[in-house]
Amino acid sequence: MFSPTHELDDVARFLRSWRGDASDVEPLGSGTWSQVFGFRSAGREYVLRLGNYLPDYEKDRVMSAFAGPDLPVPEIIDVGEALNGVYAISVRAYGEALDALDGATFRQTLPSILRMLDAMRVIDVSDTTGYGMWSPDGSAPFQTWREFLLDVRNDRPDMRHHGWLEQLESQPAASAMFEEGYRQLERLVEGCPEDRYLMHTDIVGDNVRVQNGRVSAVVDWANAMYGDFLYDLARLIFYQPWYPEMESVAVGQMARSHYESIGLAVPGFEQRLRAYQVHIGLDAQSYNAFTRRWDEVELAGRRTLELARGS
């Protein structure tokens, strides 16, 4: 079930019932799972998100407790049920979407992005369990990181895009690309450590906002996981060809220099990045097969095979 579509008048009525002085309600767009509005109350600006999955917003509330200068997560004011779905209200944060930056600004912002990833990496997850996508209670479903990575081929009934495999198999060429990529992933995961850190996993797009060359907000933690911290970096690198302004920036090289500068040893850096990019590409193929965006399936498939083959 994708994001709801509520009329502005209905949203305004709900917000006035939530807080009587709510005003200046305006639509801010829709993502895959949420419809978003801005509004004012008591002289402050807020964002309302309306969706169908309460745990997504509860994860945002969990992460708002870890907000800091390098990890600016907007404060969550309220989470609950409304308008035949669920809602979250947060303090509004401004900034330009990461994928809208020009090349020069992206390069200028990359050190702040790397510090943002550092801030996630040092969060203490010792009182949580498992690997993969975690629930608000801090538990994740997989016993090992490799088990999570290899699960990308499974079309489990509890997935939001369940049914993707049948769709993919209806397109023989796309299915063949996926299967070749998966065979390479099986080989590549052997070099991946069983490290366990907190990751956002969806930093490309408008989930990261930027102002004056610094990250100004990190939102939408619905897909946050436990696993190897390099996965977030791999996602940024995988999607560079989708954004020509970002493609010329040597993200991997700059990240490696950053880790050296802070004295962080990252053994198997290149192989781990390659494995995670192949996984990200396979995951993208499954989602786009579900939505029947076959042009995107092909783009992700070709990118995945380039990486899997080492070309």
C-alpha cells in the first residue's frame, strides 16, 4: 500500500483538532509511503506526514534521540493514528535535496556527509539484536549480515513489494540479469565482515537535506538497518550515474582518504563496497519489477552487472 492521498481541507481540519492554532497548511509532496504537508503553530514551522505504517514513524522518533551537529535528525513532536492511517509531526527542517545538488556543491558537502555517516557508525547498538531492517524495539530479523544480504532473492509475503519475483520472471532478459548478479553476490559476500552498526540505507534523494555545504537534516528512517556501515556509502556510489552532476566526484576515494585521516582501518574496502553495490542493485531491480518500471529495472540491472563483473 503506497502513500495515501488526502485532500488539503481534511488535513487542515485534522491539524486544527490536533492543535487549534494550526495554520498555513500546504502540501509539500509525496514519497513512496507518505504524503507530506507543512504548517505553522505557535510561531513554529512543522511537517506532517501521513502514511499507513506506524513503525516507520516510530523509527524516526527513535532516531531523533540521537540527533547532533553531524546527524541533524528533526525532532518528532507526535506520532499517532488519524485519517484512516497514521501520522507523524516533526519540526520542519530546510535544505536542498542531496540529489538536486550541482557537482561543485556535492563535492563541497561530501565531508559533511562522511561525518554524518561517522555519527551513525559510533551510535551504540549493543542493546539491540539482529541484522537487517530493525523494528522500533531494536530487533532485526536476521542472525547474520550475510544471511540478510543473500535474502535479497527471496520474495517473502511480509515484504511491502511482495509479488516482485513473479513480475521479474515475466521478463526473461531482466530475470537473467538478476540471476547473474545474484550468483556474483553469493561469491562476494564471503569477503564481508559480520560487523554491526546502525545505517540509514536510503540517503540518496531528498532524505538528506543540505544547506551551505553541510547536511541540515536526515529524515525518513523507515529503511534503517543494522549491518556493515559501508552499506550507506555503497548506496551513494551505486546511484551516482543517475545524477550526472554527482558522477564526476570520486566518492569512494574521498571516503577512503577520510577514514585514513581519522585513523579508521577499513579492511577489504573495495570488495565490501562492490558486494553492497551489487546487493543494492538487486534490491532496486526487485522493487522496480514490483512497480513494473521496466526501464528502471534495466538500468539497475546493467549497473549491477557492471559492478558484479568488475567492469
